[in-house]
Amino acid sequence: MSISGDSTSQLLAAMASGELSAVDVASACLDQIAAHDPQVQAFLHVDRDGALQQAALVDEKRRAGKPLGQLAGLPVAVKDVVSTRGLPTTCGSRILQRYVPPYDAEIIRRLRAADAVILGKTNMDEFAMGSSTENSAFQITRNPWDAARTPGGSSGGSAAAVAAGMSSVAIGSDTGGSIRQPAGFCGIVGMKPTYGRVSRYGLLAYASSLDQLGPLATDVAGTATLLEVIAGHDSQDSTSVDRPVPEYGLTLEQPLSGLRIGLAREHFAAGLDAEVAAVTRAAADVYRSLGAKVVDVTLPHSKYAVAAYYLIAPSEAASNLARYDGVHYGHRAEKFDGLIDMYATSRGEGFGAEVKRRIMLGNYALSAGYYDAYYLKALKVRRLIRGDFDRAFESCDVLLSPVAPTPAFKVGELVDDPLAMYLSDIYTLSANLAGLPGISLPGGFSLGGLPIGIQLQGPPFAEETLLRAARMFERETPWHTKRPTLAVRR
């Protein structure tokens, strides 16, 4: 049995009607993982026994007529940056290779309470530092549409798992585009919620003022359903916002009358692939055909976003990753000469090259004599970027832009050119700096058959508007129905 072409709504309806059992659905996903993950390498850990046990419990509750959660029986893949009790949580790093958390993150608690079935943990760039899932210490994840290309990153494992039909939905984290860019590369939907909309309790931090957890799915409805479950206030997270969570699914099919779509001229500058530009402008035409008004806006400080981001994020990373010292938990070197050497050797062995690069950048930016010139100035630029968005949203409801400058690039193509790799997030990281929500959805395909994503961004807590606007586009286009053949080419 294959369920890889079924949407989240179809699977939930089939289980509710008795057409499929939760064990049927979980088994189908596990079979798909067994068949294709040796080539795709989306998962770092598959909890086959735990998933089947949880699915059986859901079926038992359903037969007994007991109340069931909103995701009853739905398989979910979880990025390996989220704490899961009893399951490895490595962050794609050797320094946490043997770490098994004694507790669940809040997002995992909510998934379990909704009767979701957790399939396992997905591969990622180490500590979410990367845009291709090539920085994992354990394996390189391949794009299901073309195994010679990356799935994006850092949530590449989660995106590839959904695109390949190995999981119905997935959880990713987004610090500078790490949900939206891989969703775009893999031809699925991915959403970065507003900062504070989803609890970060149990998320192993990279950059605390930028990190946000969010959903990935094959369509907008699946994204809305998963977001509805994981969003909401959490007293364990001091950055969590105490604000009611809308029932996103109830309004999803209601078109937005008088919708104003903003196009920023800065998003169509040099460096943008012609096919990506054409897909984005074609999406604007679709909205025009639906009665939306397309307006020109400007984001003048967006040209400084990459520089500001790569000062702020590494600075926060240098602080957050200082805890991995070989003392309390995580990797400790076997051979060392004294305490200081134990710290240095353990961290040197445990961290990969990109993580070391960002820790050094962060420590330099925060050091005496450079703090004002670099870190403080980057914070001021961050505020200017947020001001640009605030002004833009006075004349439009959502912004339409590319997700990435190009379709998925080849494995190894940018790995030795950090600046080029950083620039692949040029259209996504501004939303993290400003704390805004954004959604990536399939917008078309390149002549080479690769998915091209489009991005919608909105004001704080405008997730409902973004989901409805995304669904308007989805209803008029076939792109979200396309699936890769998984004909893996080496």
C-alpha cells in the first residue's frame, strides 16, 4: 500500500471513516522509508517499534469510542533539533551523537497529546547551520527530485521526507529560512510562524532571537492543521506570546477579498535566476486573475540583511554552544592534558567546520573593541529592516517573493564557498530578523524539472492571512499535486 499521494486531510478522513487504520498508515510510511531512505537519507533515526505501538494505541482508542486528538494516527517526522524523550537528539553533530533527552520538547508534548505518530528524527545541517544539509556530521540528504542535488537546509531531512512520501507532515526549524528554502527546493509547503507563536522549549538553540519551529506538508491544508496543533502560549518559554490560536482550517477556503500583494523591487535584482523570476511574476499574475491588487513596495535595507544576520546569528550561536564543553553532557575527548585541553579537544573533535566557523565569527563580533562596530551595529540594522517591513505592510497585506535565488543546487556545488551558500538565504532571512511569519509553497518547475517555490510574508501573527492567500494560489495551480518519481541518480 502507498499513501505517498494522499494529502493530510485525505489520510485523516480515511482513518476517521475506518477505510484505513493508523497502523496501515504508519506501516505505509515505514515501508516507504525502508524502500527509499537508503538513497535519500532523510532520517537519522527511525523509531519503527514506537511508531507502530503509538498507531496501535490510536486504533484501540478509536475502536473503544474514546476521544481522539486532532492528528489521530497522522505520521510526523521531526527534525533532530527537537528534544524527544527516549529518542536520540543529535542536532546532526558528533558532539551530541549519544545524547538521549530525558524530556519532551513542548512541541512534542503537543503532538503526542494530539495522537500524532512520531516516525523518527530527520537529518539536518549541524546545529541548523547550513542551507543544504551537507553539514550534517552523519550523512548527506539528497533531493527526492534529483539525487545529485541538495534538498536545501537546514531542515533538508524533514522536507525530503515529506516530498518522498515517507511522512505525511514534518517539523522543521527556521533560523534564516531553514523551513522555507528546503520546502521550496523539494516542492512542498513550509511555514515559519511569527517569533513567539510556537514554543521553543526543548528546541536546542542555535540563535535564540531568530529560531522558530514550524510545519512542513504537501499542501496548505496540512500545514494549517499541524500549525494549529503546535502553536500557542507556553509558560516554559519566556519568548512565547500569550495570544489565542485561530482555527486556521475553518477559514482556509475563504478567499481574501481586496487582497493586496506587494512586490519589492529589491527581490528582483542581480543574482536572481531567470526561471525563478518568471515563476514569481507568474504567481503575481495568478493573484491578479483572482482579483488581487499587485502593488510595488520597497525594502531599502534588505541589502544589509545577509551581513546583519551573519553577525547576529553567529554571536548568539557562540553563546549558546558554549555549554557543549565535554563536562555535563555530550562528547568528551578520550585523550587530553588538563582541563583547558579537555575543553578544546572535546569541542574540536565534536564540532564540524561550519559550526567552528560561526562560533569564531560570533566570538570575534562580541569581543572587546569590536562589539560596537559589529554586533551593536547589526542590531541597529535589524531594527531598520523591521521598519521597512512595517512601512511596506501599510500598502499591502502580504509580500510575494522568491524563496531562493535558484532552484536546488548540486551537492558539493557551494560547500567550499561559504559566502555563496549564505546568499542562498537572501530572500528568507529578513523575516527572521524582523520576527515575521512566512510561507513557502510550490510555484512551478524549472525546465530541468526542479521545483521552484514562491514565498509569502506577512505582518506579525498574520499566519491566517498567509495560509488563506497561499490556498488561493494553490486552488488555481497544479504544482502542489506533483510528486517525485524517486528514480535516484548517482
